[in-house]
Amino acid sequence: MKTQWETVIGLEIHVQLATRSKIFSGTSTVFGAPPNTQASAIDIALPGTLPVLNEAAVRMAVTFGVAIGAKISARCVFDRKNYFYPDLPKGYQISQFQHPIVGAGSIELRLDDGSTRTIRITRAHLEEDAGKSLHEDFAGMTGIDLNRAGMPLLEIVSEPDLRTSKEAAAYFRQMHTLVRYLEICDGNLNEGSMRCDANVSIRPAGSAELGERTELKNLNSFRFLERAIDHEVARQIEVLESGGTVRRETRLYDPDRDETRTMRTKELSDDYRYFPEPDLLPVAIDDAFIETARATLPELPDQKRRRYVETFALSDYDATRLTDDPEMARFYETSATSAMQLNLSYGAAPKLAANWVLGDWSAALNRDELPPNHSRVTPAQLGKLVARVGSGAISGKIAKTLFESLWRANDPSADVDALIKAQGLEQVSDADELAALVRKIVADNPGQVAQFRAGKEKVFGFFVGQAMKATQGRANPQRLNELLREALAAP
Amino acid sequence: MNPFGNPFATLTELADSLRSKQCSSVELTRFYLDRIERLDAAYNSFITVTADRALAQAEVADARLRNGTAHALTGLPIAHKDIFCTKNVRTTCGSRMLDNFVAPYDATAVARLDAAGVVTLGKTNMDEFAMGSSCETSYYGCTRNPWDVERVPGGSSGGSAAAIAAGLAPAATGTDTGGSIRQPAAFSGVCGLKPTYGCVSRFGMIAFASSLDQGGPLARTVDDLALLLDTMAGFDPRDSTSAVDGHAGHAARTLHDAKPRTIGVPREYFQLLTDPALAASFDAARRTLERAGHRFVDVSLPHTAAAVPTYYVVASAEASTNLARYDGVRYGHRCESPKDLTDLYERTRSEGFGREVKRRILTGTYALSIGYFDAYYLKAQRVRRLIRDDFVKAFETVDALFAPTAPSVAFPAGQISDPVEMYQQDVFTVPASLAGVPALALPCGFHQGLPVGMQFIGPHFSESALLALGADYQRATDWHRRTPAGLE
């Protein structure tokens, strides 16, 4: 019988903390500066320079720890991790080995079927990033950019609790959401603000023992993570089923070729010669510091989702999608609130706002490749638009056109009502006006009237079309339908 | 005697000359620059002389002296050990690796002295990366002892000590990791203070062993050390190990605070002192101090014998990683046309570092390696704690400890070739380094025409009390006023 394999995955996520300056120097952390222009004497390890810990990085790590219910170390220690590489200026990385700042915690992973599973987090520690080696563009040489050297990282290490590539991607995504809610990371994956290493092994289903694992390095998107794991699992199954053994090694995922390949084997175990960093004192974190972090925690994604379901009567699915991104949630809530304020009697405002945010608004952002906080329509504008649709003042179709023109205008001062009025977009719902129109259409098209009355139901669309044409689409479709039916039924 | 024109005048005396307008800072600076130019070929105490810069600083100092904004040290010329980074002036650390290195910043200790108006004559010779007890490991050649040029001046701050002894500078900075201020002070017949760890900022001071390195002054008298320390010491936000409430900066004002002290004589030190000729000097020093009203008691520091091996594990371990940055990639020496990355590393470091530095890197790397870490590094850290506890316990009953500075007088250059024998030079100095406590080294006699040095070791941040005790001793003796023959 064919062996059923179970996949076991643990993730190490490197989160670049959103501090203004580097973790051990005062150098700016702004992304995208020309190479080596954000590299101070400390960052390039000139002789005699010393690290000084950035308190903001400590605060962010503690905030994370509190959010995952972890124990915060009263005293944490920085260590030197020693290895030579041209983009590592000191010849060692300052990291935390034995006494990390954040101890064991957990998150509730939400699965596709709506159930949740606890994923244990082993620890999270502070460390500095290395610079970048640029292997292209230098004709056989390697360029070194030290702007990234000394950027603050929080490395979040999970237990091997994940079982599928989908779960791994969902966990990565959920962490991505969490750190942005906590405002400790900008979450820009394409700028390397979050990178992930996956430890992957397989074992026969039901086995309690772990198989030999490989480490997949530097995965910076949810999709790459999922695909890299899928490939690696397939490769390991093939190795084992053909009688081979999986070697402990570090592998690199190549998204262009969609494969993983050996980076280095760990047969000769790396010896990083960790020892306590003598240039930094152990960091004492008192209860008051931790309590302040706890007291100032923002509403977390789960809490927000539950609130949307309970107070906005949204579906779990919509609430989840809206709360995935804190900026989207913020936009949504402002839109929904202003819609409700304009149209209090309209109970469906939150639902209608959700449809608009998840529909046209998200589509427009995607189309223009803009992040939510660069929306060309303000939440107040969208709220008003939603309110006017909800009240029946404008039709849904007109609203879509109006949304597009608002988006194009990119003018926060543009007023939805003024536009409706100026462009004469108000829906025609007036019974007398519509009745007169219907009478005229019926009178003008005796042939079509006869066809309809002879049972040709399809011709009904012709009359709707005529009415919409005459009102430039502003006729209230429901009222129009009723009146047309009435007029056409009676000979 | 008018101190100006006397190369062996103290800072205190020279400051009086400047204030009473007997001479200007420019004249004083020229005087020392001229002596360096004429005489230093025999001693090799300077690696770099900064004549133009010194004269420019002296002019500014003279202006301050004229307009009444002068500090106690304004206009006084001194030298810096070439381990302190000096903005726009080469800092070599005695190594080929940094032969071309110019820092874009001043070490905090240098900046503080500069701000006080001190004039920098130049950068003094030292053992490479401060690893040595004789100044023989310098890439720039050995410094010679002004008392006998066939002998070493001690190390690693040998250039600073020799420059003072030869009257080429009235004072200098040094650093002490395991005795590098105190032992050269003893060999060269000058005074030196290793402050409490955390007292003087390590920023801009090129690291040897981060948990031990401490900058401090060398000078002709204890009074001068106090003047310098008061300016050099202080909290520095750029050094995380710098003490917030360290040295209060009033040592120069409390030098006459000659309270009768209880002084401990650690029996282990004197058991290790095998040369009876030196013992006579220490006995005489004791009698002098007793006459001044101080009381001696026997104390025990049981872990003294473990200090040298402990020190060489801890210091080498830290050094092995502190020196990893010298890789030929960003600054410093780089080998010619490397084949690949490994070749770049190997040849750069093989060429750039001398033998002793390589030995320490290898020793330290070994001590930190998997499988040896517990047996060496961790064990050394545990022993270090015991050594520190010895001192803390001793200071429950005594105000200070009295000890030899070095096991012998200055030895001839080239005499000690066995590294382990060389390490034994540090037997009386490394315990205080490991404990992080301050120690004051000062001359207390002569043996065969060569200076003999003693030290007072005190509790953490007791610099002022140690200096007051030393000043009391120097008021009763004149060993510190002796000068080598033929140098006036």
C-alpha cells in the first residue's frame, strides 16, 4: 500500500520593525535610498564604534509579545552570532540566542472552513539585519549595499504545528495582518519588510516522530511560500519513495523556475560561536513597561472581525476580508459610519458599505496598484455615495459611474450631492413623471406592444431600454417595472 | 625653577606657567614638538606627530587663556595612545591592518579633552591592538625605555609611558585591558590610572576586549592624573556600558583629603612576587605610608592565581570577534588582487595582523567553539565572578589594596619570546581588570637604575580616594620626580 505522508512545517518570520532609526544606531530606516547612503560609522563597523539599543524596537517587540499572550522576559540578553560575510560589517550579527525578549505564546489560526487551530510560537527575538549583496551588475564582482545593515528585525519562530502549505501561508498572512494592526511593521513584502524561512519535513501519517527537515530560505510572498513548500514536499516524497534519505540542508526557492535547490548542506553544522554581546548590557524590562504595552494594544483583527459580525451584522466572510488589512478596515469603518450618519433610518448601510469597499473600491485600488491608504476616493465620499444609493436617490448603476468619476477626480473636496445635482443624476422615482413616460412609450410603439401582448415576453426589455434611454438611466428600475407591467397588461 | 623649559614639568606646573603668562600654549607646544623631533628617534614612542594641528589647537587655547574661557587643562599638550580615534588624523592601533585608517570621528575621551582645550601632540606607539606587555608587537617597531633603551617600556601603552618618561609629553592617554596602562607606567617610572570599568567612555577607543577595556591617563604625578581623569570620565550615551553615576569629576579637588586609610596587603600577590630586590621597595613604601598614618592589614584574594588564565580566555574570546570586522571589505588593509572571497579574507588577515594578534584570535575562537565553550568561556566567566567576589569581600574591611604593579623591572627587548611567559607579566594587573575595579600605578623606587612600580586597587568608582592616597604618598616621596639621565 502506498504510504500516506504528513507534512510538518514550522516558520521563522523576520519582521522588520517600523522604527524611525536602526536598532543599534541613529541611522534612518527609510526604504529606497541610494546604496550605502544610509550607513553610518556604526552600521559599517568602523573601529571603536559601539551599538546603542533603540528603545522603540524593544517596545515593539514587547507589544508583539503581549498580543500573542507570550511571556516577556524580565531580563533579555543580546548575543553575537559570528560568521564572515561581506554584507555583515562587524563579522558578527547582534541577535538573541539564549534569552530572547519574547517567550512562548500562540495564535489562533483561522482555517478556510472557519474553524481555528492553535499554533504555538516558540519565541520571538530582536536582531539586526545584514546588508545586501548584489551579485548582478558588477561583472564578476559583488556589490555591497549596507543601507539594510542594522535594520531592526523581530524573528518570530513557530513550533512545527503547521500541516499544509495552505496553513503555512494562512499563518504567514495572519502574522502579516497582526504586525500591521500592532503598527510594528509596514508589511511591505516587496520591500522585504517581512521574510519567511520554512522548516519542512514529511513523515508517514500517524507517525509521532519528525522526519529530517530542510530549511527553505527567504520567502517573501504568501504565494511563493505555498509553492515552495508544495515543491519541497513533492521532492521529499520522491526522495523517500525512491529509497533515498532527506538531507538536512538549506534550500533556496527560485520563483522564476518554480523549484527549490540546495544552498548549503548542514552536514558540517554551522558554529556561530554565540556568546553574550559585551558591548550591550542585559535589557531589564519591568512590569510597568509591559503593562503600558498591554494597555495601549489596539483592537486586534479577531476582535474587530467579531465586532463587525455582531454590531454591523456582516457575514463572517465579509468581516474577515474587511479586517485582513487594517487600512481597509479603517476605510470601511469610516465609510460605513458616515453612511449611517447621513441615513440613520437605513439599517443596511454597513452591509452596503461592505459591498462597495470589497467590490468597486478594492477593484479600483487593484487596477491602479494602490495601497488602501492611497485611495483616490475618501471614506466620507464613499459613505455619502452609499447613503444615496441606500435611500434610492441614485440608482446602483449611476452610483458606479459616479464612483468612477470621483476616483478619476481624486479630489477630497468633491461633494457627492453636488455632483448628483450638477449632472442631473438623481433617480427618477416620481410616480407621475414615470407614468407619463410609460404612457408615451406605449403610445409610440404599438408594434412592440402587440408583440408583447401576443406573449413575446422578451420584448419587455425593449420598453425598459426605451425608458432608461429617455431618462439617461435615472429611472428607478423597480418603479419602472411596476408601471410598465401595469400599462402593458391592460389592452 | 621656572617650569617652562623643563621637559619634566607637571601639568599642574605648566598650567600655572600658562596662567601667569610665563609662556604661551604655542611656545609650550613648540617646545615638545621640537623635543619629539630631536629625541624620539631613540625611543620610537610616537607613530604619528600632529605638529600643524597641535599648533592650531595651541593658538585657540591661547585665545581662551586670554579671554578667560580657559579650563584647567586649556593649552596643555598631551599625546594620545594610537588606539583612540582622532577625527581626520590616522589611527593605526599599532597594526598594519589600520595603517591607512582615518576615522571620521573623535573618541569620546579625545573629544572631552579637546573641548577642555588640550593640545594633541600626536599618537603614541603601542602593542598591536593593545595585545602585548612590551610594545614589541607594534607594526611600527618597538618603543624603547628612556631609562635604558635596550629595554622595553612595557605595554601596551608603552609609547605613552615612554613619551612622558623621556620628557616628550607631560601626559598621555592610555588604555588598560589587563594592565596596559599600569605595567608600562611601572616600567617607565610614571603614574597611570586604570579607572573603574564604565568610568571613561569606550566610544572611539578601538576594541580589544570589550568587557575589560578601559581608557585612562598616564602622567608624571598623581595630581596630574586627577586633572585628566576629571575631564576624560563621564557618562556617554554612545557607550551602553558607560556608567551613569560613575566618577563625579572632583578628584583634583579632593587630593588633600588624606584620611588615614586601612590598606590591605593581599598575601597571594606577595607570594607570587619572587624577586626579593623588588620587595625592598615595597617594604619601604609601606613604611612611608604607615608614617603618614595609614594602617596595613593582611588580606586574602584566594583566586589570584587563576586570574591570568581566566583573563586570557575572556580577553581572547572577545578579541576574536571584535577583530572580525577587519576583513578587507570596507576599510583598512586589503590584499592585492584577491582570487575570491576566501582568498580576500585569508590574505588580508594574514598580512594585516601580526603574530600575537593571530595567536589571540585563534585562542579566542577556540574558546568560543562548540564543544569547548563550556569548558573555557563559561568556566572563565564563572572564575571571573569569583575573582570579583574576592575584591568585593576584601573591600568590606579595607579601603584599598596595596600591590606590586609588575613582577619585575623593565626587561630587555627580545628577552621574552615565550608568549605564556609574557602573559605572566600581567599577574598583578589582570585581577583588577577582571573585577572592573580601579587601580592606580605609581613609582616607588628603583632597582639597578630602573623604576619599580606599585599599585593601589580600590572598590568600584573609588578613583578619588585612590588618587588622594597616591597624592599623599607622593607628598612624602620623590620617586616620581626622578628622570632618566641626559634628557634635560
